[in-house]
Amino acid sequence: MITVTRPRILVVGAGFAGVGCVRRLERRLSPDEAEITLVTPSSYQLYLPLLPQVASGVLTPQSIAVSLRRSRRYRTRIIPGGAIGVDLAAKVCVVRTITDRTVNEPYDYIVLAPGSVTRTFDIPGLTDNAFGMKTLAEAAYLRDHVISQLDLADASQDPDERAARLQFVVVGGGYAGTETAACLQMLTHNAVKRYPRLDPRLIKWHLIDIAPRLMPELGEKLGSDAQKILGRRGIEISLGVSIAKAGPEEVTFTDGRVVPTRTLIWTAGVVASPLIGTLGAETVRGRLAVNAEMNLPGHDGVFALGDAAAVPDVAKDEEGAVCPPTAQHAMRQGKVVADNVIAALREQPLRPYKHKDLGLVVDLGGRDAVSKPIGIELKGLPAMAVARGYHWSALRTNVAKTRVMTNWLLNAVAGDDFVRTGFQSRSPAKLKDSEFVHAYLTPEQLRAQVGAAAEGDG
């Protein structure tokens, strides 16, 4: 008797790219055509662009964490963990589960969408003292931390300590850093009204970036408009400046300034997941080099997309142009990769990914925003409507859309209660505690892990 096994499709990562791929595979493949497996530490898709609004309390964490198990078609097996190595020759992905077990997962087709991790530099004290803004836990912890600084400043009898606790530094003038600074500044601006012993003038927010302009992708005019909006709200913006040293109670800027602070937020860009480095394949600035079909050259059945892949941007007339690591591209790439996996499975031709960028939206909190949809520059209420409308429509489920809209309306009408949930009494959640970049296997460890499993099976 011959046992017929279904082809195994393994998807790594549950971000925009990975979830978009899985959902399309579920819709377009019959159950007997293939077995679909998803590797992810959490059984939800996080809507990252709205993370600053979670940190500022406008949205609840649950509203932007969309359950992967809500779909009626749901049949994908989830392995709760993170991929730490891929042996392309053996067609095995090594996974470290959330219980710290290491397992080997064989595949016939693999879709690599592990996303990115926070980009850090060799700055003394950075990972020990800075907060990140890449995960739901980091956003929730950061909200607790910021409110606790107001509580501790209010309780302090030391004027120097009080002033230090009310200074906040955000590094990174891109979308994440600018929105984080804007939303959290609004949180402290509204919260300090409930602290009659605190002088609002003591609250100081610093936004710094080594680049010469804020959010250069927006263009000079809109970037300048955003800078003026933040300046009017009291945020001190320093460009051409970064961090030279970070300590638990002060931060030293590269221009020599020393800022007493207990809050350093690091949002200075991202790099592809270290998983890509375990493949031993060609990369472009750390991202896996793939063709326009998002297939890894020389490896049939291996696809990569999203933040971790340098997908050629064929919509641009620039040689060597690759798609930027944005949610807009990741969502669309997921669908095309799913179609290409199915085409490879059915021995049909693959199609290239092509999408013209629809523009950018930046929500600065309250009624402030700047947007550039389809090349039209907007600011103020029209920009806010476009930004929130885009984010709302991009949410995958009606439940998520309802939660987000309800949160927005409730916050607009009733404001915030500035409640801490207790994270501050637990262990720290600094960069070194949130991203396990040292967990990935070296090529030698990967060969040993896969080889040992093969011998055991033999």
C-alpha cells in the first residue's frame, strides 16, 4: 500500500506578509492539495502602524492584535515559536518553541516572512537602557512607564529627580519615531492636568535623528509641516544628532549635550530578521535577494517577502530599486507569493510582483496629521481622516474594525483615565529583553541540529 502525503507548505512569520499569504492559500487550495503550517510566537497578527496609539492609550492592545483563528476557513497548523535557522539543502526549518524546545520542521515549499528587528548600533548602554517600540508588549510597557514617571515625579521631593523624570528622548525621525513622540507627548500633555503639583513646563520631549530632515519620504514640504506641528506642541527636534552614550539616568547626545532622563525610546530603523543570515544566500543590505516573483534564485519552492526580502520594485524605472519595508507592500506581496506557491505546486508559471506605491500617512495624534495619498499633500483634519481611514480599512476583520472605531470615538469623547496596568513592578522590558537576536543558529549549529535529527530518524 502506497501512502500519499500532501505537499507541506511552511510559512514563517505572522506579519502582514505571512498572514496575507496564509489567508490566500487557505482560500485557493483545497484541503487535500497541501498541508499549511505557520511558525509564529503569537497566534495573532499585529497591526504595527497603530502601535503608537496603543502606547498613548488611544487604542487598547487587543484592538490591534487580530486573532488568526477567527477565519471560518481556518485550517492552518500553528507552531508557537520562532524560526532560528533554515537548511535549504535538507529542506528543514529549525524552530525554537515558546517553551524553549528546538524542533525540526521539514517542508516542500517555504515562505520566509520573518519580518524585521530593531536596528541598533554599538552605542554604550543602548540595549540596557532604551525601550523599543516593535511589539505589543513594548507598547503596553512603555505606556505604563511614561505614566509612572509622572507619578514618581509628583511624589518626589527632589527637584532634579522630578525634572529628569519629566524629560523624554525619542531617537528616530522616521514614521515610527515621529508618531511615537507625537502620541506620547499628547498623553503627557493631557495627563499632567491631573497632577496639580507638577509644572507642565517641566515636561520636555526630545525627538532626534541623524538625518538632515524629518521623514524625508514625505517630501520637503510635508516633512517641514510635520516638524512645525510638533514644534508648536513643545517637542524639541534635533536633526543631524544621535546618541553617543545611554545611561539609566541620563543620555549623552553626539553634539555633547547631556539630558537627564529615565526614558529613552529607540526607533531608529529596522533590519531584516537574523533568520536570513542562516540561509547562506545572497543579501541586499541584509535583506534576502529574490527575483520579481519573490523566489530565491537557484532554490525552487523557496520564497521570501516583506521586510526580510529585497523584492525588486518593477513599478519604478530605477535600476536596482527594491520595495520599501512597508505594510502596504507586505500585504500585497503576501497574496502574490501565495499565488506563486500554488502555481509552483500545480506546475504553472509564476507572476512577478508589481505595485505602485499609493502614498504615505502619518497620524500625529489628536487632529494633527500629514498625508500624501496618491501624490496629494494633505495636513490637519483632511490628513487625519485619510490616515485613520486607511488604517481602519486595512484591518483584516470586522471585529478589529469595530474595536478600533469604538476606541477612537470613546477617546475623542471621554479622554483617557491614565491607568497603569502594573508592568512597571515586573522585570524590565528594554531592547535586550524584547528582541532575542542572539537566539539564531550559526551555520555550524544548524548543520549539527539537522544532522542529529536525521541520524535519529535513521
